[in-house]
Amino acid sequence: MSPIPTRGSTFAAALTAALLVPALAACGSGDTKNAKDTGAAASPSASASAEPKAANLTVLAASSLTDVFKTAGAAYEKAHPGTKVAFSFAGSQELAAQVKQGAPADALVTADTKTMDGLKTETNDPAIIAKNRLVIAAGKGNPFKVDELKDLADSKIKVVLAAPEVPVGRYSKQILDAQKIEVKPVSQEANVRAVLSKVELGEADAGLVYKTDTIKSGDKVAVVDIPDAENAVASYPAATLKSSKNAGAAAAFVAWLSTPEAQKILQDAGFQKA
């Protein structure tokens, strides 16, 4: 037989139940609120709509981009108030060495894919932003009548080339070897601008440079085009550096280089479409 509950035990049970109901309701209310707050904080739309913060960017860029990137940098800063872009120009092989040594920078643009491919552990995925071709830069008035690649083999002509480890030097060797033309340069320079300068100053009679480099030379040099069948195409990849402290702003700048606005600036300077 079940025991008959006393009046005191019945009262105690009722009191306990009365106290538990609001407590449980409060717990349920708090859990719902916390779940709602957590969901709002984790909303992907909030982060996706955020714009990269303004930053001071340092971009390592190939020497052949010197003139055009000054124009591009000014255009980018105008369109992105608060962001400043500083460029450091050098031969691509020098830039690669700087990256491997941990130079503080945010993005890199080289004049060839080979150099960029050698930096896969230091860079994010690159994108080709422009292309270029080689030309012969002959001395003012072209006194030696240089008309084609084979003329550079004449021992009477002082030819200057970029060093083989420099992209333009590698391209130069490639096209000369393909035509079986042996050239003995009087010097091998660290970047394409140094090659052009030697010709402009009359320290060399001819040299192989990018077409874009000769645009601002005026009558200081005579430009001799090289047929496509004998030429090489230089591709310019751009990438952000994994060590950048301004990852978002750096990625935005690199992406901008492929936009119609940036492409127009590059093509107006003589670069070919990527």
C-alpha cells in the first residue's frame, strides 16, 4: 500500500515546482538570446561586405614598369582615398632576392613568370597583368644602320645586353639563340633600364630592350622592331606577398591591375593586353 502524503510534504512539493518553473523559463530565454547573438556575429554577409582598410602599400616592381606604374599608382590613390602606394623598382632577379630575404613589402610584379614561379612559398597565386615584346634600341640616328637581329653580330657594333639572369637578358638570349646569332656584348647590365641608358648616352651602339622602355626616349635612340616570328613575349605576373601586413589592401591593389581602368593605363604605355 502506498503511503498517504502528509499535508507538509504536499506543500513542499508544490513550492519546489513553483520555484523551478520561472528558473527553467529564464534558462530557455537566455539560451535563445545567446544563440541569436552568436548567429549575428557569425553572419558571413557582415565580413563579405567589408572594404579593405586604407593602408600604406609597398609594391616591388620590375624596372620596365617604372614609368607606367607611377601613373597607375596615382590613379589608384585617387580612386582609393587614404591608401598610398610606394614602388620599389629593380630587376626581377633583384626583387626576388629581396623577397627571399624578408624585405617588408605587400606585393610583387615581375617581368617574367619564371622568377615569380620561384617564389611560390612567399607569394599568393599570381595573375598576368600585361605582356611586352623586345625591340632593338640603336644609337641616335642609327649610324651603323642596324635593321635586324643579325646585324648585332657585327664586331664593329658595341652591343649591350642585360645579364642572363635578368628576364630581358633571358629573353634576349632566347631569341638570339633561336636565330643562331652570336653576339659578344661589351657589357651585361642588371636591368633593362641600364641597357637603354647605355645606348642613350652613346656608351653602346645598340641593345635589346622592351618596346615600352623606348617610348620616352624620343630621338635619343632609333627603335628597330623585331618580327613576331623572331621575337619573345614577356609576361608580367602580379601577386601579393604572404608576409604582407596589409593583406586586404594588397589584394585589392593586385586585383585592380586587371581592371579596365588599369589595363587602359598599361596599354596606353605600350604594354599588350594580358
